[in-house]
Amino acid sequence: MEEHVLERISAIEYSVNMLNKRVDALVDTIERVAASNFIDHTMIETLTDALQQAGIDLSNLEKEWRKRLDSRIIETQEVDRLAGRVGRIMDAYRGADRSQFGQWIERSHDLFLNGQPRESVRFLKMALDQDPANIELGLLLAEVYFHMKAYGSALRCLSHVLSMSPDHFEATFLSGLAQQHKGELRSAQQQFERAVGLKNDSPAAHATLGTLLANVGHKKKALKHLATALKLKPSASVHYVLGAIYYRSGEHKRAIQHLKQATELDPQYGEAFYQLGLLCLEMNWLRKAQQCFKTAQTLNPYEKRYRRRVPSFSGEATGPDQLNRLIREEIRLVQYGGSSGLKRK
């Protein structure tokens, strides 16, 4: 018993010693990172002072830095999402030549990240021919086609996925988007309605259905779905769409309310500021209009429309691209959540 206790004590001492070493290493790493951050920060301050002394206007530096940082974060998330999908594709593989299949998937992954989606498609198609029952692979190929605006090819892939899994939410939802882009509005409406039935807590499904219904003249139904989308998740783009709908029906004050909410939710939403400025101009609120125009031009200095005061709300205001950010977030959540796409009760 004494020998056993001594062995246990020795094991504990060894574990404590190892833990101390790891803590020391962690402290050393933290100190190095802190020193590096201090040096980098000092360098940035020096560079900023030098540029200001040279007469360069840096008033928008922080805003542009945050904008670029947000963009890089989104890019990183997309890369992580794609890597996760590649892993699920490999997990779903049931063929005989896993090595060759993996090489095709890896090659297509690298090509897509390098901005070569067309070349990436060739390897994805070869992989799908070898493993046609791989739903994750079929979805990825459909998304790449969608990214290339090859909506017919995307629909064929999605139809293949739905033939194997009829209640797959993501495939149903993307089918509706592809049909909407092709101008097949009736079919798109049916797919969006089915997507809402499959996942009633999807803000993107309700928002896209509401936008489509508004475009085909069903305002009452459209407003109901858009209101549901906002309850599920506040969104600047949905408020912007509602602003466009109310403007077109002559309800300018309601339109203004929604555009204000859009700018509050997304202070970088230049188009919302611009449309709000035009509406304020129509209401003869000149000072407020001028403030909105100035903000819009600051956010998008190269947008010529903002200087010419083009009339309110183009036909694209409630088009299929208006909700792109909300749609991307929805698809990302579905995929990160590991959803099988089956109907949720």
C-alpha cells in the first residue's frame, strides 16, 4: 500500500511539474505577443503621424480599416466554411477509390480559393460522377455554379440532390433562388413556400419569399413574411426592402421609418442613406436630406448616382440580390450547425 501511494505521489508530482512548464511557456508566449503588439502599435502611430505631417487626410482611416477588417473576417469565415464542407464530403464518400476522390476534391478546393471556379467545377464533376449519392458534394457543386451565375447548371445539381433527399432545406431554398434569378417566378415562389414549410424559423426563407411576393403584386402576404423575418432576426436589408415596398405604395413616412432602421442596424449601408435622403427631399426635410446624401457619398465616394440624385428605388431594390448578406448568413448557419437539411418540426 505504501509503495502504491508513493507511486501515485510521484505521478502527481510529475503532472504538476509538466503543468508548471506549460504555464511558464504560455506566459513566455503572452509576453512575446504583448511586446510584438506594442512594437506594431508604435510603428502604426509613427506612420500615422508622418502621413499627417505630410498633409495627407487620415480622417477616414479608422473607418476604412474597420471596413477592411470586417471583409477579411468574412473571407476567413468563408474559407473555414469551405474546409468544413470538404471534410463532410469526404466523410460521406462511399466509393471504392477514396484516394483519387480525395485528390479531386483537394484540387477543386485549391482552385476555388485561388479564384478559379470554372477550373474547380471540372474536378467536382469528376468526383460527383464517381460518388453520385454524395449529397454534400452535389450541394457544393450547385453553389459553385451559383457563384458563377450558371443558374441552369445549379438547378440540375439541386434537382439531383432533391431526388435523393426531397426535404433538404438548403437545396430547396437554393433552387428557389436559382429559379428567381432565371425569371421563373412561379416556380421560385413554390420553392420558397416549401422552404418556409421545412424551416419556419428561417429569416432568409421568409425574407426571400416576401420580396418575391412583393414583386408579383401580393403586398399583404409579402409584408407578413418580411415582418416574420424581422422578428426572427433584425436585418438592415429587410428594412431596406420594406422601405422600397412602402415607397412604391405611396406610404412615405413608413418607408422613412424602415430606412432609418436600416441605417441604424448597418451604419455602412450607403444605399439606405441615399434613398433616405431622397425621401427626405420629397418631404422637404432639406437639412436631413443633405446629411443623408453626405453620409452616402462618404461611404461610397465613387458612386456617380449619389451626385446626380437619381430617382428613388430602382427595380433592383426588391430584386434577388438585395438579401445576399442575409442569405449567406443563413446558409453558413445551416452548414456550421451540421444540419442534415431534413424537415424540422
